Amino acid sequence: MKSNPGSKTPGVDGKIIENIIANINKVVLKIKKELSDGKYHAGEIRRVNIPKGKGETRPLGIPNIYDRIVQQCIKQVIEHIIDKKFHPNSFGFRPGRSAEHAIAQNNNLINIAKLYFVADIDIKGFFDNINHSKLIKQLRAIGIKENKVISIIKNMLKAKTKLPTGEIIENNKGVPQGGVLSPLLANIVLNELDWWIHRQWTGIKLKNEYSNIANKEKSLRIRTHLDEIKIVRYADDFKLYCKSIGSAQKFFKLTKLFLKERLKLEISEKKSKIVNLKKQSSEFLGIRITTIKNSGKRTVRTFISSKAKMSIKKTIAKEITQLKKTCNKYQAQKYNTIVAGIQNYYCKATMVSKDLGEIGYIMGRKLIKLFGKGSYTKDKSYCRRYRNYNFKVWNVAEVTLYTIGACKYKIVKSYSSKKEMFDKMDEELNETSDLKAIEWEKIKAK
């Protein structure tokens, strides 16, 4: 919890992680007693409205730091039980999975499976509209049957919210987006959708069982006239990939109905649509996805989304202005950390060099205006990161500022269940003898 930047954000009681650490022994005893006696009572949640773009805001619910620690306790107990039941194409907020795996799966479905028609579905106010009764049923169905644990989670869900105006409201639905447990609960809610989509194509039962999914899908294409469909989901952001416009329209309507009838959720008609990737583009996790014809074959082409580019420009411009005001080492290092973070995330887009190059040109002019012409004098940190580039740079407080445009596309890696298997076996062998551990390393190497 201490390593999480959110630990510095106070809840309604105004306390942060340092207040907990100062009384750590008392806090540990209190948590043990409350959880074992079933007397835990969640405190109020602080409501904060954060900017979303185009003048809109998004409500964020921040529990007290003590409640976040209790949520972390519950998460660590139930996550390894629940995660095994999640669909393979769910990538958000799961151990060992990331946005990179989700983008790689998108690319595979376009390049290999040739699914060019996408149903983009946006759930209206997802976190704020999760049905509590439905969620509790899903928790029990997925394997969390201990009444004491269910009771604690119910208590967390029903915690009252304190608005910025000071007004206190009841929570009859939804989960706080600032809660530690919220992403896991969100995955539980939408796991039902994942497996329902799975049963429409890959999960269909056939007379002959196939050990290989690829062979089964090949057989389905030859022997049936069923509509092929795949889902890729990252938290509440998901896409349905289909072979034809007819299939996409059909599953768009069915999914809308499923969300309403089964999960008590509505979709945003304004933001939900069907996209033909041969002619249009679709956005996912800050990446704009489309296709081009290359040597007679249609392949995926990805860019940084327009919204993300605007956000990057604003962020970098703000940091440059702040850097001019302070001209200190801390601010220069902070600037480099932000630039590195942007590059490390958006290098997943095939056209990242072009997109960040355009931003780099604009930011370069701003740097010239504020700091004068650049030079070729670079510190060791810059040389290590950008050894294959020869850009002019600016040095502030003996720190060379990173170059936003110096970024190449990194081939995205698909999620490997084999790696997950090895990691689990590593944990099991953690307490075994050194000799067995050495033997295991040899097995993995083979």
C-alpha cells in the first residue's frame, strides 16, 4: 500500500499512509479483530470530480486509507481464487496481464483471424451503476462462499459517500472507483459477459472434442454457418470482433440486451458504434486502430489517439513551463520521468515515431523559446536511453531533458499462459531445496 502513489491521497478522515505506519501495531490488531469478529464497518467515501475532457468530469470515490488497507487484505485473499475463473481475453487489472497484452490480442484478431468489423460498446457510468445484489450473486457463483467475507464486501459497497458540498448520500448501487477492490469487483461483473460471448463461438460444444482451439475453430468455419465473434476486454473497456457487418450489428444488439437484462447496465448510445476497420478507425486504451493494404494483404496500423495526443501536448507543455519557473534538478528529473512514461506506454502503436515526432517538433519550439537553442551535450542517463539518436538537447540543472520524439515502435507481446504456469510453479518450489530449484531451472531452459 505504501508503494502506491494513492497512499498519499487522504480520505474523509484526512489520514494518509504515514498515519497508519506511525501506529502500525495497533492498526494490525484492529484489522485482525474487526475482520475475525465480523464487526468491520467501512468509513465514508470522499467524492472527488476529476476532469474527463470536453468540460466533462468523472466522479472518483476515495475511501479512507484504513479502509483501503482492509480492501487490500480482502483482495489478496480472494484474487487467486477468482482469477482462475476469468476469461483469457480479459486483460485489465489482473496479475501478469497488461494493456500491452490486450493490444497484442487486438492485432492478432485483425492480422491473423481477419476480423475487420468491430462493435465498440461503451457502458454508461459503469462503476457508478454496478448492481449490488447481482454482484453478490456473482461472487458466490465464482467461488467466494464464506459468509464473513461476503458480509465485509457488502459493508464496503454500502459505505456512504461525502460529496464536495459536504452532503452525505447513501450508496444503493455502484463501487467507488478509487477503491483498491473496485477493479477486481468490476472484472467479476463483466466476467459473465466474457463467457457468454465465448459460448457464441469458441465455446460451442461439438460432438468431437478438440484439444487445439485453432482446429476447433477451423471445424466450426467449415461445418457450421455460425457467426464468428471474439471479445477483448480491459476492465470496462471492451470490443467485439466479427467477420461481417451483419454479425457485428447482430451482436451489438444482443450485447446491449444482455447488459440490460442480465447485468442491469445501460450502454451509451452516443459513444457505442460499429466500425469497419477497412475504412474507419477504432480507439482502444489510447491507441487508434485501423488497417492498410500492404503487399496485397490487409494489416493492422495503430496510432496514438487524437485525445491522447492532446493530453500529451498539454502535459509536456505544462511541465516545460514549470521547469522554466523553477529550473531545479527535481523538476528536470520529473519531466524526464513523465516523458519516459509516455514513450514506454505509447511505443505499442506502430506509428508512434510519427505521432511523437510531431509532438516533439511543437515542444522543441517551446523549449527554444524558453531556454534558447539546444546543444549536443548529454548526460549519462540520456546517452543510455537514446544511444541511437542524435537530437539536439537542453540541459537544466545539470540534467539532460529527454526527447519526446525519440521513440520507436516496440512489437507488442501476446499474453503467455505458459509463463503464468512457470511463475506459479516457481512459487510452489520457493520453499524446496536448492538442488530441486536448480533442476527446475534446467527444465524451464529446455
